[in-house]
Amino acid sequence: MNEYDSELVRSILKKENYEFVTDELAADIVMLNTCAIREHAHRKVYGRVHSIRHARGKGSPVMIGLLGCMATNLRQDLLEDRSLKIDFIAGPDSYKRLPQLIHEAADEGQKSYDVTLSEFETYSDIFPSAEDRVNPLTTSRVNAWVAVMRGCNNFCTFCVVPYTRGRERSRAPENVIDEVRRLAGEGFKQITLLGQNVNSYRYEDHDFAYLMDEVSKVEGIERIRFTSPHPKDFPDRFLDLMAVNPKICKHIHLPLQAGNDRVLDLMNRTYTKQEFLNLVDKVRAKVPNVALSTDIIVGFPTETDAEFEDTLDVVSKAQFDSAFTFKYSERQGTIASKKYPDDVPDSVKSQRLTSLNKAQKEITYQKNRAHIGQIQTVLLEPYPDSKNPDIMPGRTDGGKLVLLPAGRYQGGDMVKARITDATPHALKGQALP
Ligand code: SAM
Ligand code: SF4
């Protein structure tokens, strides 16, 4: 989402004739788009601001702006922290005010900020162009992100998103389709629909299944993905559509968070262990060969060893293809930070993370090995592997990384390949003649 938001920011500022440079040392203004989801991301921003100031030295002043979630959460601290020297701050709903904020900071010498959260802002009038779309260090037209909804109403007790990004709001389907058509016209092959709870998308009578179906009708788009969904919003209608629509990739990210009912309840996740496992069964029954990935947090306050075993049990039963795993990180302002002291020692969180990762790694490896011998359609990534130019990476429909020998094809090609080998991290393959 931050990558997409940075594209919005580029688009907004380019209209005001700002020029984008890739070399931080040559810039007059550096903007960091921040994430507040975990302490680690947060600390990185402080480190980056200091290293930019240090690299530029006294003789080469630079303005620094902070964008995104951390900006919302910490505006006061940031503006008052003299050692940080932030010039301006814009929260996720304030990017259209950036030209004004920069003007105030640059010309009037004020510390300027706007972190107001909006109930309506969806940036539906900003369509980043292909040049805004991509990381300026590359020039790819393979995947484009499109945010279809913003914000979150779920208030999982550990999560800062509802406070930093505000309430849920969705873009009109026609408006999303318009953007997708332009992207197809610019040569993009894959669209990834984005939202904090993307499958809670709703605009008047239209739900997420309707939106996906409409996006899939856009000529030129070959693959559609979506992230991040919540397990509570997977109606049969959506799964049935996914099963029959060849453009909708057969990959669902299904964030589990924890496997124990008491912990899930404390987290306010709205499902039990058994309900989650039933959903996994239903998804697999309706969408054969679907790849499932997940997010898991270990060491939520008061989680016992026995309760953590329930997480391992779900992992073993659900057989996810891959998992993003995190140690619980207390975030200021969340319900958990007010009600439940962060009482699981870091050493215990680390042990749980290690055993969880070990279990998942073996499952991922076996899942990957099961592809050996299959023919898969691979959408090639923009460029050969940065460390090994003889390797061309790509993704299967299920989102698995496939490494092919570089050769007759180029980024964005859809290639049929036979899978010849597998590691826990990737598949290896040979393109068919
Ligand atoms: N909306 C998605 C859902 O319902 O699960 C999750 C989106 S959240 C922005 C991305 C992931 O970050 C979460 O699934 C969760 O595993 C992790 N996360 C969020 N808050 C966290 C916290 N306080 N500590 C550790 N991990 C956290
Ligand atoms: Fe955070 Fe996702 Fe829960 Fe929303 S649904 S509060 S984004 S974890």
C-alpha cells in the first residue's frame, strides 16, 4: 500500500512540476513513506532520517518530509524532536496537500503538517501514470498496484492501522475499471488490487466479487491478484468466481494471526480455530489447487506455550504454502497496548518464532516439491536476477517464485515452463520450447 501511495504522491507532485531524482544525495527534498505496523519499521525511519542528514552534511541542506502511517501516529514527537529535524509531515489522507505543506516549510520556514484522517478520501481522481507507477530505479510494466479501498473498521486489538489510516471507504467500481483500462493500455499485464481489508470492499450494492469480475473483463490484463483480505469476508460467491475465472490468480492470503481461541478472542479476530480451519477446507474444496499464505503473530500478551501449540496445530493442518511470521510488537494507541501488558518475554517470542518458522519451512518445501514435473504458466518479472543475470525470475499463478535460465524471453512475458526442482524458497524450471 505504501508503494502505491508513493505512486500517488509522485503523480500529485509531478503535476506541480516537481522533478523526481533517484539519487537521494542530489535531491532538494527527500520524502520517506513510513509504516507504523511494527516497532522495527518504525526504528528504521529514525535511522534513515539520521543517515540522510549525516550524508548531506552541513554544506548541502535537504528538506525531509515524512509520509504515511508513522507520520499520523507520531506527529508531535517528530516535530518536537530537534535532532530529527523533520520539515513537513503528511498522513495517508493528506497527500493532495503536499504542495502546500512543502511551500509552507520551504518558503515560510514553518514546520508544516497535516495528518487529518478523512472518511472520504480515496484518491479516485489521481491515476498514476506508468512513470509514476514504478519504482523509478526500474522501468517495468508487469504489475501495477491499484488501491480499491482504504482504511479498516475491524480494530484487531494489536493493530495500529485503524488509527493511522482511518475508516473503511471504497472507490466506485467504474473508477477502478477506468484506472485498470489505462494501465492495460500502458502495457501492464497484472493488476494487484489493494486494501487493508480488500475483500470488505463495498460500493453501494457492489461487493468485491463484482469488482474482481469487472476487472477481469479488461482486455490486456492477464492476471489479477489481491491483498490483504480478512478471513471474515469470503462469501461462496467470491470463491465460486475465483474457481472459474482464469484471470483471477489461484492464491489467497488468509491471515491467521493465532491458532488459539482465547488469544483470537483477545485479538478481536472474530473467528475461532475451528472456523478458520473450516474456511481453509471450504476454500480448497471450491478452488482446487489454490495456494494459501498467511500472517501469524507469536507472543501476543498472555499467550502461553500450550496456546502457542494451537498455532502450530493450525499450521500443520492448514498446510499453508507460505507464511509471514512476526513477534508481537506493542503499538501505541491500540486496544492491546491499553488493556494487555506486553508480558511475553522477547526470548520466548524468539523461541516460538523459530519453531514456527521451522515447521512452516518444511511445509513450504514439501509444497514446492509437489510442483516438480508440473507445467506452470510463469509471468516473468521485469529483469533478470540482480545477483545472477543468467537467471530470470517469474511467478506462477499461485504466486510461487520460479527461476528460469535467462534467454529468449523478456520481462512481462508469460512463459510455459516445466518445474524441474524446488527449494524451500523457490521453484526451478525450464521454459518449454
Ligand atoms: N488486514 C490484514 C488482516 O486482517 O489480517 C492484515 C494487514 S496488517 C497491515 C499486516 C500484518 O502485520 C498482520 O496480518 C499482522 O500479522 C501483522 N501485524 C499487525 N500488527 C502487528 C503487531 N502489533 N505486532 C506484530 N505484527 C503485527
Ligand atoms: Fe489491522 Fe487487518 Fe485487523 Fe484491520 S483487519 S485492524 S488492518 S489486522
